[in-house]
Amino acid sequence: MEPSQILSDPLRTKGTAFTEEERRDLGLLGLLPHAVTSLDTQVRRSWNEVHRMATDLDRYVYLRSLQDRNEHLFYSVLAADVPTALPLVYTPTVAEGCRRFSEIWRRPRGLYLSYPDRADLRAMLRNRPHTEVDVIVVTDGQRILGIGDQGVGGMGIPVGKLSLYTLIGGIDPARTLPILLDVGTDNADLLDDPFYLGWRHRRIPDDEYFAFVEDFVAAVAAELPDVLLQWEDFATPHAAPILARYRDRLLTFNDDIQGTAAVALGALQGATAVAGTRLRDQHVVMLGAGSAGIGVMEMVRQEMVDEGASDDEARARCWVVDVRGLLTTDREDLADDQRAFAHDPADVEGWKVSHEEGRTSLPGLADVVEHLDVGVLLGLSTAQGAFTEEIVRTMAGKVDRPIVFPLSNPTANAEARPADIDGWTDGRALIATGSPFPPLAREDGEDIPVAQCNNVYVFPAVGLAVTAARATRVTDAMMRAAARALGSASPALRDPRAPLLPSWADVRDVADDLAVAVAVQAVADGVAPEAGEDELRAAVHRTRWTPGYRA
């Protein structure tokens, strides 16, 4: 390899950390300043640069550029201050990075599989930078976080997710592959943007879309049959059918459906323990009937059954409200996964609900909270402020420790602010959010951190687990095993004033425990080779990649 190629290879370069001997041996003399600096010094210099920047978007662009230049340094920088780094390389800053993707684009990373080139999918997959791949994250850019259709800009999500697979889960960055399925965009602003980098076309119809996804899956199965394929930020009408179609054919999962559900259930495990209740005994209400909301409720239902409830009992305690109101069996606008949580209209007969144009409307969120003793209120609706003071106070008047999770991203879309929920419940609420919020202030001067139900607690551990255990499928039981392990790590179990989820500073250590739990369940489910827990723990540690310059 030519000296200039060594310096420009992000996985081989050390920059100014090349020793004098290495510079001579590799032919680098004259290509670097004279001083030899350590990796620690490079990390400090990089953080100084980050702190000098004016906006989080500037910091995001800088860190992404650093990743393109020097992967070992990039991950060493993130590892040096995980709590500060996470919101810069992922949510909430990544939302703005996706919005302005075409504007801030610097160099290619990953694969862009465009519909006009659909005949060449296998050839495009063979153009991947590295032959061996453990994890793919793929999106079509249609439902990015809470900001909607970003077209090709959605690539910011797979790139960001895979950075966290490496930082938290220890997946070798050379064995990760972000993919964007470019099937057009319905975002008029992007179609009119002269700098837009994607296929300038309206999104293709569903028949063509699902055929394209089928061709993509076939190409992946042929080229990379053992890879973990994670679906990310697909629109609700596509997400659930894609997962259902391929989950038994591939090592695959949908993070919005299953990852969100697992981390929410993990937080609920801690919350119900602190509240002194069982999940199976709660009325659980979800505002939002998209793929993420239904995914959470399905995992809640499964956990209620695992706790001893019958399937009918569990479903009777799960309530889902969308923009029209409560899901009921007489509605004709429900998808199959939504219909699984629809209640018989007889269940709410006699409720006094609002009226529209002389007819009785569907019960809304306020009606459900008014007529039931709701112990758990969850939100994945992107409806800012939907958890009103009246609704939260009504709930808090019926239960001692209301569990309230406004989980929508980004921060501006949260159903309520934690500080408001805390005030409305006189500090009794157990709170977790989807995006980061400031700590809750107490009169004694102590600040209480707010748990953030970020999927980063779960998906990197799943990737580490299936890679270490050589699993062939991702089962629902494996995701629930991750949730239980996360719930067991809740700081609130030791101190009721502590947050429901571990601190970001501890998240990499927690990932190892989650990975072992998932791997053990994979063996129990018959989707991984026989191995004992000690063997699996050793495999997890063996698999973990850590940044640092090699000799």
C-alpha cells in the first residue's frame, strides 16, 4: 500500500501517532508534522475542537468527518465521554443531520441502492468496502425519527446506528454496512431542492416497493447469508409486513418495532418493581398506533402472559389510542397488527365521551384515563403535549406511583415534558422519555436524571449476542431476555430516587450482560449452537472490538 493510502485509510491510519520508526518503515517521512502524539493526546485535541464549535450540528459534522478520516480515533473520542457523545452522533442531533444530509455530505459511506438500478442489486452489494459483514442496518428514509420522509437523507440513521453498534456493542466497524434503499421521496421540499442527492422521483407504489425489497433480501441472502439485517425507520404500512415476511427467513429484526419495545419494557420492569406492582395487573395505555407503538404493546402483552396472565386477560389490559381515538373492533381502518389490540365496543359502552356533529365519537385518551385506573401511560404518537395536565393529574389521582413514558422523538415531539409530569404528580411519577431531557430538580438541591428509553441500550447488545453465539434468527423471547436484563440493571431498584435506566457512562458494561442474556435465550430457543452461559460470556468478550492503534 502506498504511504498516502495508509494515511487515508480510516482503519489503518494513526495520523500523528505514527512513531518515528513506523514513519520510516512505511515511507511516511515528510508526510506528517514532526511531533509524535499519543492517542490520548489526539482524543483531547479532538474534544477541544468539539467544544469550540458553535452548534451541535457543527459537532455532528466534525465527528462524522473524523470517522471518515480515522475510525480508531473516532471511537476513542466517543468512548472517552459517552454521555456527551451519544446525543451528538445520534438522537437528537442526527435528525438535523438527516434533514440537511445533501447539504453537509462530504464523502460516501455505505451503499445507496437506488430503484432505477434494481437489476444490479447483487453487483452493488459486491461493491461493499469490506467483504465480511456481521451487521447491516437498512432504511428507506420514509419515517425518520419524528421528522418524516427524508429520502436519501435517511442514510444518517444507518450510519449513526452502526456507530453505536461499535461503540456500545463492540462490533468491528470494518464488519458493518449501512444501506439506503432509495425508492424516491414524497417530501416536496427535497424534490424541489437543487442540491438533493437522491433519486428525484415520487415514492414508488407498494407493489413495486415490496418487489424491490424482496429482490434486496434475496441479494443479501445470496451475498451475505449469515449477516444480521436490521430494518430501521420504515413507515408503518411497510415495517410490520416486512418483519413478518422475513423474520423466519433471515437473521433479522426491526429496531423500531422490537428494539423500542425491548427498551421500553426494560424501563417498565424497573418502574413496576419500584411501584410495588406487577405489569400483568396494570391497565397499560399507548398513545400512538404506529409500528413502534404496536410493537411495544405486543411485547407488553407477551410479558404479561409470561407473568401468568392468560392471553385474553393480557389483551384486556392493553389499550391503544391513535389520532382517531381508541382502537375498536368495529373500525375499518386498522391493520392486522393494530386489530390485535382493538377492544369490543361493548367494553366502553356507557362511557361518556365527546360528541362530534351529533354522533358519539370514539373514546380519546382523556376518556380512557377517566374511565380506567391506568397505571402505565406510554406515548409514541409524535403529538407534542398530548399528555396534558388534566390527563396526568387524573391518572395520578387513581394510582400511587403513575408510570408515564413520553417516548416520541425528537425532543420537540414529546407528549409531555418530564418536569411538568413531575410537578403535576407531586414527584410521584416514574418517568422515562424517548429523547434527552434535563434532570428533575428537587427542593433539597439534588438533581434526578431522567431515564431516556433510547434503543442504544438494546440493539448493540443484540448484535453482539448473535455474532458471538452464531445465532441464525432473532426471536421475540431473545428481545424479552434483553428487556429483563435491562430491567435488572435499573438503578431505581437500589435507590427509588435514581433513574429507571443505567447511566450512559455504564451502557457499554451493561451491553455485555444483555448480550449474554440474549445469547443464552438464543441457545434455549434452538437458534444458536449449544453452549453454556460461561462459554457464551467468553464468546461475547472475545467478539468485542475495542478502538486503539495496533503495532
